[in-house]
Amino acid sequence: MDFNKLEQLKKLKKISYEELSIQIGMSKNGLNKAVNNKEVKVSTLEKLANYFGVPISYFFDSKAEIQNSNSISCHNCEQLQKLVDSQGRHIERLEVELEQYRKHEKRKTG
């Protein structure tokens, strides 16, 4: 993820991380931690993209630019969106498998 793009969008909307966290339904600490550690979950990316009105791929396309407050130029957005979507589905499957594994292990030890 290109975190500079998030900064550009924040400046455009004139919004702080605290205000942004409220708008997307996250704690300020949670959002700051994700950004500072550069580990943003797909669900957080979706919230950010929805709030700013951009495709998720915008955060990964080096050629995407904000042309004005209502327009974004994004090359290869469709391909990037497909990649992000497929990775999101893969992550969701892994989370389900992990939860099943934890339940199984809990039954074995419980």
C-alpha cells in the first residue's frame, strides 16, 4: 500500500487521523497502529476506499492520481481490484481455517 496516497486523500478532505478513525468506525489507536506498522487489513482498506470514494486499487497503483476532489485517474485499476479482491477472499478463507483449527485445539486440550 502506498501510504502517501492516504496522506494525499486526508489532506484533500482536510481530515485528521482521529476524525478519519471515527468516520470509518475504528479506534484512533487501531488506525494509527495499522498505518505506522504499515499493516493494513483488507477490511480497513475497504473502509478507507469507501470513505474516500476510491477503489481499493488506488492505494496500490503508482500511476493513480487525484485530479480534483471528485476525480481520480487510475491505470490498471481493474486488474489491481481483481487482485485485491482475490487476496481478500484468500485471507478470509485462512481466517476461517484458523478459527476452525483453534476450536479443534481447544477441544483437544479442554
